[in-house]
Amino acid sequence: MPGRCRCRVHSRISGRDWSHSSGRCDAGSGYERPARRLTTAVVAGLAGLAGACSVDEGGGSAPPVAEEAAFVDGTEAAGLHFRHAAGAAGAYHLPEITGAGVALLDYDGDGDLDAYLLQGGQRLPGVDDGAEPLVPAPDVPAGNRLFRNDLVRGGELAFTDVTDEAGVGDTGYAMGVAVGDYDNDGDPDLYVTNVGPNVLYRNEGDGRFSDVTREAGVDDSRWNTSAAFLDYDADGDLDLYVAAYVEFDPATSKPCDDPAGRADYCAPGRYPPLADRLFRNDGEGRFKDVSQQTGIAEQAGPGLGVVGADLDGDGQLEILVANDQSANFLWRRTADGRFEDRGLMRGVAYNAEGAAEASMGIAVGDADGDGDDDLFMTHLVTETNTFYVNDGAGRFTDRTAASNLGAVSLRSTGFGAGFLVVDGDGVLELFAANGAVAMIDARVGVSSYPYEEPDQLFENLGDGRFADISERAGLTAMPPLVGRGAAFGDIDNDGDVDILVSNNNGPARLLLNASAPASHLTVTLVGTRSNRDGQGARIGLSLTDGRTAWRRVHSDGSYASASDRRVVFPLGPGSTPIAVSVRWPVGNEETWPVTAADGGIVLVEGQGQLAAGT
């Protein structure tokens, strides 16, 4: 039936009201939160959005619309000038459409997040046919780029390209990046995966990095995608898991056609899958390849996303791998030190229909607030993105249909993904970076690169359901791009989580969160017995209303990307924290009182709380 346009100003991006007595979502409540504070820069970026309307498609009232968008594009204003080049020249080599990730890290220790962006290249390695790229990328510097965040007081962003002085401009055909302090010296290191030789950059602590790939023993010349630093053996240092994709050689690349008979990219099933690799950190700056002895090498799969998390609450890290058009892996360590794949038994290998989906990215988070981590995986167009709910013991149920995440994701191909609190309600929303891998008929003749799709934001309604609020969040007003990697972190240090998206054959996009929560608490961990990053720890923030919000400390997940390991708790009016608890990766637990919120704290394992930080 015809839709009706309805508008009103409201404090929430979804327009739902909040019960004053309990703080829970209550559609019938008459209580509305105070409007969110907006900086001058954000207000300027929102010009023209105040009159936005939603459409009621029948079956009840349309949700009211917020006056302000959830995200604004801050890329140009921040000086983040980067464009990815896929190097496609008409031969349709599979790596050209796969795309790359992105990383957020504080490489110089100044308290703000810098950006590391991965480059493909003007041509794929091994291809020298003289053909010109179909979508040229003029003035694109070769190699990956590191941008220093020169954040000034007041939240104004200004990025400076420091690649050359930092020494991290690897010119391989990049895929993914992992961030972690593998040598426990207090600064983050970088591992870059490529179609070809990977690279490990050790942070020297003076603004420069050194290529230590060979001496560290982590070189791999296959087609690798995502990687993750994680402490799988809980010995206090970060090991390295590297996901591999398929056997590919441009000389034997297979031609394929789309349903319309046009030349297009082949599905990964046309190529043999590769086995992943696990490198154990010896604590002395070197790694040992333990893939064979641990059983990781015994199963092959076209891996695209990787996370390490304690999903069953037994204190032991598990490794989840999103495989493309193949069963996902859930590696669990056994008593003899080997890993076995529990994906089928735990309900994450396939969807509810028993089908292996084209899994791209992974998000892990406590979506239903019950204290355990749930899962979200992005997939191919005509497949749904899939939402798995944890029963508390690490067994998962596909709740995609019941959560309303099915139909709204059928029309898009998702890659980067993440749970994040968008405003001060403490509830985890979902973000998906979208971009097709097969030509979109509606874009053919309209775009020189007909794979563009808008990104999506799904609001958590608090009752097991989500709502697609991409339009009201400002995402559909932005020109569509070919989304791939997505990294999450408080880039402008204003107490909410922003998003940096890498787009295949296009510009990076910095999505600044416009929510401006009433207050926030940002927690940074420093491990002493555990790995220094605290990767794998769980932080619980106890509030005066009796709730405890649990968040995992990590930099892994999404697609081929690395996020900020700091945990940001945006807080709304009346959300007063009273204590913060940490379950450290080695098994010990600590609790500290919270005397004030609206800033950052640093918690040192076994030593207490340091002075407030950013």
C-alpha cells in the first residue's frame, strides 16, 4: 500500500522512547531523552537533513525520525586523502574484486587513533599484458599509507601522511592487516597480508617501524586475507593466526560470465582453498609455525574473517574463521594442545537451513545483554547476513529471521562488520560495509565501477530485533561505494565510536559518530601477566541501575581490518557507572570502583588504576 511520510524531532536515531523508571526501551513511554549535543562541525555536516521523513509501509505507525544523522562523512575535512586502486584492466582476476582492509591504531602513543590504509595497486602482481586499468586512479601513491592523527583540542581532526618517515609503505598487493604488541614493549606492531609475501612491521617506539618478517619467521607468500594477533595458549604474549584464501595464479586465472552473459569475476569455488596458518610467539621476538602440530593445517577453507574469543565462557580462547561459500571454522583447543573444528556442533558452520554461506566479515559482541558474546556474519547478495545468538555455553542458534536482519540484507553484499554503541543507551548496534562482487545491473552504464552499494546501520531494538536505520543514520545520503574493510574506534576522542571504511577501487570514508553522549568511560588495559594489550580480556561496567555491560578487548574481526583495542562505553543521562571489572586472559579477575565518568582510565593488571587518560 502507498507509504505515508511522517516527521517529528526526537532524541533517538530510531525515535523510540525510553521508560524513565527502568531505562528500558518502551514504545509506549512518554519519556524522551534530552536531545544530543552536536558540535559546530557536526551541525554543519548535517545541513539539510533536519526535514528527513520515514515511510510507513502499513502495518502500524512508522517510527519517528531523528533530526540528526547518526554519522557524517568527515573524510575530506580531516585531510584523509587516500584512494584504493584495484588495478582491474578487464581480465577479471579474482583478487581485484576482493578488496582490502584498514587499521586504527595509536602508533605514536599520543592518545589518539592513527589510520593505516592498504593499497592494491595499478596492476595485480604477475600481470603484464599492457592493458590500461578500467578505472584509473590518478595520483595514487604506490603502497600502503600511514596517516598520523594530529587531533587538536575541541575534536578537530587533521591527518598527515607519515608513511615514508615511518617506513610502512609496503608495495605488495595488500589484503588485510592485524595490529598487536607482539613483543610486549608498549607500542603496536603491524602485520600486513598480501596476494604474495606478507610483512611484519615492528614498531621501534620512535615513530619508525622495521620490517622483521623473515627474522620473526612469519613470512607467507600465498594469498592471505585476514589475520589476528591473539594469545591462544595464554602464556602472556600474542600469537598470530593468518587466514588464507585460495590458490590463485594470474597465468591460469579462469574466465567466468555473470547471468547476463557478461564477463565478470569467478566465484572462489572455482579455485582450490588453502589451509590457514598459526604462528606461536616464543616470547623472544620470533614465531614458530605450529599449523601442522596443532591441526590447523589439516582443513582448508577460503578464509576471509578471523576473530579470537572465549565464546563458551570457560576461560579458553577459541578461533572463529569466516569461510567464503564453505563451512565456517570454530577452532577449540583440546587437552593435548591441538585444535579441533567445533563449528558444526556449536551451530556456526552453516546457517539455519544447513547451507554454507559466502561468509566475509565477523562481528562479535553481547547483542542481547546477557553477558555472553553473540555473532554476526556478512554474506553475499541473495544470502542474508546471519545473526547467531549464544546460549551462554558457546552453542549458537541462527536468529536471523526473528531478528529482522534477514530481508534487509538480501539486497546487499556485506564485508566489514562490527557491533558498536552508537549513542548513550549502552545497546550494541550493527554496522555492515557493503559492496558487490558481481556487476549490479542498475549501475551498469551509470557508474564506471558498477559494484557500489550503500553501507547499512542496524539499530538494536532491545527485544531481539534490529531495524535498518541506514537512511535515518545518514548513510544512504552518501554516494555509494564498494565497501570492504571497516575499523571501529573513537577517532576524535569525543566518547563515541567512529568508523573508517576501506572501499575497493575508491576513496576511504571516515564516518564520524554524531551522537555526542552525555558522558563516557574509555578503558585501556595494560597486561603484566597477560599480554600487554589485554587482548582477549572482558571488561564489565556495572551501573547504578543494576545492569552490567560486558565488552571484549580486541583489535580483530570485521573483514581484513584492525580496530582500536580501547573499550568505549558511551553513557546516556542517568547511566552512572559504579565499578569496572576485568577478566584477564590468563584467568584472574579484578574490580575497581569508578569515581567519575567522562574520560578515560588505564587499568594495569595486578597494580590498580592509573590516572585518567584519553
